[in-house]
Amino acid sequence: KKNKNKERDMGKKLNFFHKHHTLCKPKQLHEAAQWAKSKNRNHRKKVISEHQKDLKALREKIADIKPQVSSDMFFSYNEALGPPYRVLLDTNFINFAVQNKLDIVKTCMDCLYAKATPVISDCVIAELEKLGRKFNVALKAAKDPRFERLPCSHRGIYADDCICKRVEQSPVFVVATCDRDLKRRLRKIPGVPIMIIKGKKFVVERLPEVNGMG
């Protein structure tokens, strides 16, 4: 309140000095000029700060907007892919989908703009079972009767090796994973689309080039 009163008094003085500057002492004129400069400077800083905040928020919004990849584009990279798409699920992808309360079948179709069938291997089920009670909800989701089940004949239950081997031998899958190491391995295999979870939805990454295409 004191600051407001002081500001009001200085404003009145400034108006008086503007009207009767010939009657004012140099010291008074100097004080009034300095106060006016300070007020203008603070106002400019405030306006610039607000604009910078708005610009930062806009940039963050733009950064979050990713162009949706149409399923038609898959044919130009991998002719073996086509609707209905078969989406091969990784262990952590199922768990993250459950945590984000996403229906895997519906969200896959929303992402691909086409019919999609989630596919799950025996070793992914085995991994979820081995992870214990904490992953019971994810295990229940993985046993959804709408999913296609793939039998595994290999030894061990390391799902990443199984997934990579399957897509190398038969590149007919979209692979759904949030695992950084698995994504790195899959990107080395031409023509394999990778589906990830981002912002409460599924997104397909840009496809690797095939025979120089892309």
C-alpha cells in the first residue's frame, strides 16, 4: 500500500513537472525523469517476460504434435505389410498400455487407421508370469482372447531375441515396444515399423529405409 501511494505521488509530481518544468529545480526534474525511465523499463521487462512465456508454451505444444503416419505408407517400405495389421507386442509395451489405461486393440486401430490384431508370443507371457504379482494386471491384459497367440519353440524366455528373430525371418509385423535397446536392434532391420506409446496414444515411428527407399 505504501508503494502504491509513493507511486501515485511520484506520478502527480511528474505531471506537475511536465506542466510547470520552468518552475522546477534541476534536481526535481532529474528525479522525475529517472522514475519515469525506471517505470517504463520495468513495464517493458514484464511485457517481454510474458511474451517469452507464451512463446515457450507454444513451442512445447508444437513439439508435442507429431504427424500421424498413415498405414498406406507402409506399402512403400515393406510390401509384406498390409491390413489387417499384426502388431507384435513386447512385455513392457503391454505393461505401459495398462498403466496408461489404454485398450490395446482399439488404440492400435486408432493409430494405424485400419484393422489390427495384437499378437503375443509364449515367451512374453512367460516373462510377465516370471515378473510376479506386480504385473498381474498386465498378464491378464496379455491373455485377452482377442490377441493372436504365437507358440515359441526356442529355449529360455528372453522375448527381445524372439521378437527380433521373428521379424527378420518374416517381416509381416508391426512391433510394439517401449524398450530402448529393443528399438535400437529393430531399427537395424529394414522395413519393420515400431509402435511406441506417447501422450496416452500409440504412435508409429518413421520406418527404416528399404533398398534405398525413404
